[in-house]
Amino acid sequence: DGRITSAVLVIDSASRGALRYGTARAEACASLKDVTACPNIGFDGTFDTKLLPNGAHRLGVSLTDNGGKTVLIPGITAGGMNILVDNP
């Protein structure tokens, strides 16, 4: 409901580092009505998958707003989306 103040990468329910929030996402904003932060609603960052054991993991992004409300996205599945790490 508020203005996003932080974005954090979450893997297997553990915080793995801050993400940069506020990158332009004009293509996403094209379908969003009344989102005052548009087009600067994107986030990005890097993570070395070699820090994880090979196999299945859950990835998400925790967003916190200026009111202290936090939500984990994607909201389609509980705890993030499924990913498979297969490092050599």
C-alpha cells in the first residue's frame, strides 16, 4: 500500500542480499493503472549460484514499504518460485 523502501533476495526462506529497487519497467507499467511509482518499479541484482548446493531451491523477493509492510513475491506459490541449480 505504500512506497517500496527495500527489496531483498530470498532463497530457501533465507535473506541472501539487498537488491537495487527503482529501475524502469515501462513494459510492466503499461498494464498497471494508478501505480504512482511507474515506470520505476523494477529491481535487479546478482547472486552467485555456486554458493548453493545443486538441486531444487525456492527463490523470491521480499519487498518492504515505508509503512513496514512486507510481502514475498512471487505470490503465486508459497515461499517463492521453484528453481533448479546445476553448477558444474
